[in-house]
Amino acid sequence: MNKTKKISYITTIVIVLILYFILIGLMQAGVISRFAKGILVIIAINIILAVSLNVTVGCLGQITLGHAGFMSVGAYSAALFTKSGIIPGIPGYLIGILVGGAVAGLVGIIVGVPALRLKGDYLAIITLAFGEIIRVLIEYFDFTGGAQGLIGIPRYQNFTIIFFVTVLSVAAMFSIMTSRHGRAVLAIREDEIASDAAGIDTTFYKTFAFTISAIFAGVAGALYAHHMGVLGAKQFDYNYSIAILVMVVLGGMGSFTGATLSAVVLTILPEALRGFNDYRMILYSLILIIMMLFRPIGLLGRKEFEITKIIDKLIKKPGDNAI
């Protein structure tokens, strides 16, 4: 690891810690109200969802419309685990998050193997159908609470855990997609036939990216379940999947920074427009339309905010560019 990389990792960790202590300080000082804290938690959950969907849509290049289905699998799995009381308290909550991610990942493999043989509109339709099947099954079975929903889920609103789970999730997905395996996924996005001819196992890597996406959607679902305390299948319908897809498209497909930024903007925007209650959704839609007209590639396109480049410029000596 070279000097620039080491400095960039240390700088990133310091920035994350500064942000965390600023938010905690504002909460303790009463500047961030309980309502605003709830919005921050939803922002964190939406960041994980948008970045995880970006793995499939932006990095792999496959459109899916059933992301809320994976979220619901993670949410119900984690909720049922913690409700069982096998491991009480915070340890059970943390293991519940892992259980939610693992079960969602398993379902991702089961769905991904046959579904990823299709592409384009066909894949979008089959994933949309999957999301609806999950919703109907949740309402059918008694152990999930049926149509009345699952109640009595232990509520854990520990902002510290939610903050660091979000940071670790985004860091893990970014690291995977910039690794050798991630580059294989990006190669499939650029040209699947050429990738296959070059010796890349396209079926494996498509399923790999799809599963990573499902795992972190499940993690987001687990956080959501313990934040809300109550779950209903209707919360995870296709409208939610489309809302997550809008975050990815608005941020720029393939950009982790863009997905994070748009998740923040699109979570705050509806709340900021509550003063215009009658016209809130019209204004929200108009802002999105204007954005797409003047910036069709999204906020950042495929660009990423990289601290390494800034550090490189700062530590570069005047004579470095001389031939």
C-alpha cells in the first residue's frame, strides 16, 4: 500500500468520525430533534438501499424492480429472529441484522440464478413479479402476521449502531466493486459477449453482484424493522422498489457517491416540502423531471468523489510533472 492510499484511508476514517461526533453533539444539545433523528435513520437506511441497488443496476447494468422484496425478506427475518428471544438485547439485534442479510442473500441466489438468464425488460418484469410474490406470501402466512402485519418487534433506535452499519455497508460494497471481482462485474456491464470470450464466468459474476445487492437490501430491511417496531407487507410494494430505483438513476448509475447523495436529497425533499402539503408530490415530480431534462446522466454520472486525488494534488511536488 503506497503513502497516498494510507493517508486517504486515515483521512476518510477521520472525516467519518468527525461527522459522527458532530451529529451526536447536535442530538445531545437538542439542535437535532427526535423527529429529525428519525429522518436521519431513514436517510441511513435509504443510503444502504440505493447503494446496494446501484451494484445491480449501475455496476452490473441489469434493471431490477424487486429490490423492496429483498428488503422485506431481511426485515421479516431479522424481526422474527429478535422476537423469538433466542439472544436478547443488543447482541440479538446485531445478529438479527446478519440473519436478515443472510436470508435475503440466499433468496437472491434462488431468484438470481434463473432470472439473470434474462436481461433488459424481461429481467425487470420477472423481478417485479418476485417482489409481488413475496408480498403476497407474507400476507398469506400466519407466522409473518398475515395481512394485519407483524407487531411487537423490539425497537432498537441506537443511532451509533445504525450510523456505523451504514458506513461499513457502503465501504464493503465499494471495496467489492473496486476489487478484481468487481472489475469482472463492470466488464460484463460494458460487453457481456466480450467478457464471456475473455474467460469471465458471466453467470457466476452476475449472480454474485445480484446476491451482494440482495444481502445489503436485507441489512437495510433489518434496520428498518427494528426502527419501526411494526411491519406490514404493503410497505414493500413495487412503489418502494421504484423509489429506490429513482435514487440510483438520479444519483448517476454506477456512482456510489451519486447514489448516496441522491438518497439523502430524495429523503429530505418530501419532508422539506411538507409545508406545501397539497402540491407536495407535484413539486417533487417536477423537480425530478427538470433534473432529468437538464442532467439525464444523473447528478454525478459515473464519477466518484475520491479523497486520493485531492491528497495526490496536495502532496505532489512542483517538479513531479517535469519530464
